[in-house]
Amino acid sequence: MGLLVKNGKIVNADMSFFGDVLSDQGKIVQIGETLTAAPGDEVIDAEGQLLMPGGIDPHTHMELPFMGTVASDDFYTGTRAALAGGTTTIIDFVIPNPQQDLLEAYELWQQKAEKSVADYSFHVAVTWWDESVREAMGVLANEHGVNSFKHFMAYKNAIMADDEVLVNSFKRARELGAICTVHAENGELVFTLQQEMIEQGITGPEGHPLSRPPEVEGEAANRAIEIAHLMNVPIYLVHTSCQQAVDAIARARANGQRVYGEVLPGHLLLDDSVYRNEDWSFAAAHVMSPPFRPKGHQEHLWHGLQSGTLQTTATDHCCFCDPQKRNGIDDFTKIPNGTGGVEDRMQVMWHHGVNSGRLTENEFVAVTSTNTAKIFNIYPRKGVIREGSDADFVIWNPNTTRTISKNTHHQKVDFNIFEGMDVQGLNTVTVSRGEVVYRDGQIFAEGGRGQYVKRPLHSADSQALKLHSAQRKVTPVKRENNY
Ligand code: URP
Ligand code: ZN
Ligand code: ZN
């Protein structure tokens, strides 16, 4: 049975037009002006509404074991919430413990994700280095469709990648045609500043941003970009939160380097005053890294997104409930880092991006779906409404409103960083591979219907590689006077 959506305005990243969309067997099979349904097809009239590609969230952590606890949203509850908010694909992270076999960790994450209701893919983190890691990266890239490797420059004594790991892993990724993704914060600096805060008696959540100032992110962003430059590998900075990091990306891009940046709605809209709230639970619920920043950074992030210096929006969805956050009641360094948002990203970005005039509807599609599909090489299977693409889309009513609240959201967490925010413009229907999985507040999705999305390697650009190594060759200079 097919699905025919009639009379909608189709909004892709490159253009908008009116038309009908017919999907069958999970794919968009026809787009036209007046399509007719076959017997048995489901028909939806989208008059007055938009059809946009389903959201792709390139940064989630479902069921992540982290800082002595496990993220509360798992692949079932978290991807249900994603569908409710119009996100049809997530890219989560396999994070091996130091010394753990990357393939073993990958299999573990595959098992956890079996209950997923939305499509999912994996970045794999490189948290340590030896020859076996080098080999495992090859197997993951060539056999399992992993074309991106993640590096945490923070979280010393846990999953932090030092320069040895970064250099080796970046070099290996270049050989494979993979992209490197980076959490850019200098873990040594964070560690030292955390000790200083505790020594000064600052033990509450207000110590969190003080121990992770923007310079910590700026230093790591610049270092990662320079290493990527010398290793000649594309790099993607996750959760860019401050002016220093945006400027580092802009500089590198202006110099011709392939550098991408991601931003979270939370960093665009919230500031660091949340950590000084007198309610400990409220402040701790916002503890995530990098922290929310002093006000001025937000405008800079918006400008980064508007100008194309930053290309994607994500959520870093990593939920912890209050009892879990309380592990750090006496010491902010022990508060599990993470906030939610996988359900809210699309609507918050529409409201604050499109309704405010900062983004056009086409730019909205680019930053919530298409750019991610392109950077992580699943375009045009995902990220566009086009014949032959997966039938992943939202029917979007730009006039419908919702007040975001923990009391009504589907995310399995007792807090919402956007609590009380009124948003206008939301998905009335979510379609995933041709199935209506969400409609007017109800989710129709069985656990396990989500499919793993393999991502092909980017073809290594041999010309660029040649050019780059030629630039680094030492050319003998004839002895001559230089005065
Ligand atoms: O605080 C955060 N962001 N928690 C999740 C892990 C990470 O750094 O992305
Ligand atoms: Zn991170
Ligand atoms: Zn993360």
C-alpha cells in the first residue's frame, strides 16, 4: 500500500514548489502536480501545509553509559521522541572504553539499537590507540558503513583523545576516506580549572562554566583544525558553542580547508545564567559540555549558521534525570554531563530560525537535514524530497503552536531545557520510509522498525592529496647571498 500526500508545498534545501508526493515500498516513487492514488493507497491532503525532508540529528547519545550512570532515553524511547518532533534519522555514537575493541563496542551498540523506531547510523569514537584500533577503523569503514570517527578532546581520565590519538586516527581516517568529528575542549585545562574551582570551595553547578570557559573550546578547536590540516582530512566540530570556535572554523574555511561545524538549539538560545539559578536541580539539569555561554556568543552562533560557517544543527541528546544528576550534589565535576532535545530541535529551529526571519524555509531544511546528509554521505537517500529517495518527510503546519514541557514531551527525562517555550510551526505528520509514524500527537511505530543506515566512504580526493603533499616537500634552495 502506497502513501499519497496531495496539495502540499514541497520545501527542499534548494527550492520550494507545489506538488503531490507518492511513496511506495519506503521510497518516493513519484512527484507531480496532480497524482492519483491507486486502490488501497493512503491519501493525506496537505493543503496549506509544507512537506519537508525528515530531520536528521547527527548527534545523539541513547542509553550511553557515562560518568557512572546511563543516559535515560534509550533507542526506543529516544527515537519515538525523535519521530514525534519530526526527526526521522539519528546518528548516534559508539563509544568504546579505552582499551576496548572498537568492533566489540560497535556490536554492543548495534544490539542496543535493535529496538529503534527511527533509522539510525553510528559514528565510532576513537578513545585510544594501537595497531588494532587502526585495523578496526578499516573494518568499520569498509564493512560496516562507518564513514566518521569521533574524538573527545575532553573527559580526561575517561575517553579523552590526546594528540597521539588524534594524529594517528586522523591519518588513518584520511587513508580510508572518512571524516573526523571532534568534541573540542582542552581536557587538561578543564581538569586543572575544575581542581581550582573545588579548591576555592565552588562545588555547585556554577563551577561548571567557570571550569570550561570559551578559551578551552577555542584552543581545542584550533588544535584539531590544524592537525586535520596537516593530516589533510575533513573535520567536523560537534556542538560548537562559542565565538572562538566559530571564528576558528571560519578562518580555516576561508583558507580552503574542509571544516564543518554543528550547533545545538540550546547553545543558540540559552545562556550561562542557568548555572547560577538558586535551585540546584534546575542548574544541574543544564550541565552539559561545552556549557551554555554568556549571552554575546549566541548571536555569533546564529551568524555562523546564517553565513554557512556552521552547516548543521543537532541536539547532543543525552538525558539524565534529577536522581542521576544528584551524583554531583557535593561536587559539580561529578554531575553527569548532558541535556535532551531530540524531540524539540526541528520546532525550536523553525520558531527561532524561520519565524524570526533568520533562516528561510529552504535554509531550515538545509541545516536540519540536507547538509547533514551531504556531510555524512547519505544524500540523496536522505535529506531531500526527490524521486528515488527514502520517503522520510514531515507535513508541517506553520501556524500550529505548542508549548514545550517535560509534562507532555515523549523524551524519557524529567526536565526540558526549553520548558515553557511557545513554538509556532510543527509537524502534524511524520513519515518514515513511507509509513505514517506520527500524526496529531500520536506515535504509530513498533520497536525495531528503525533500520541501520550504512554510510559509504567519501572518495579520497587523490588530486587534493597530491597537491597537499607536494606543498610539504622540501625543495632544495641554491646557495645564494640573501642580502
Ligand atoms: O555534555 C555532553 N555533551 N554530554 C554528552 C557527551 C558529549 O560530550 O557529547
Ligand atoms: Zn561532546
Ligand atoms: Zn555528544
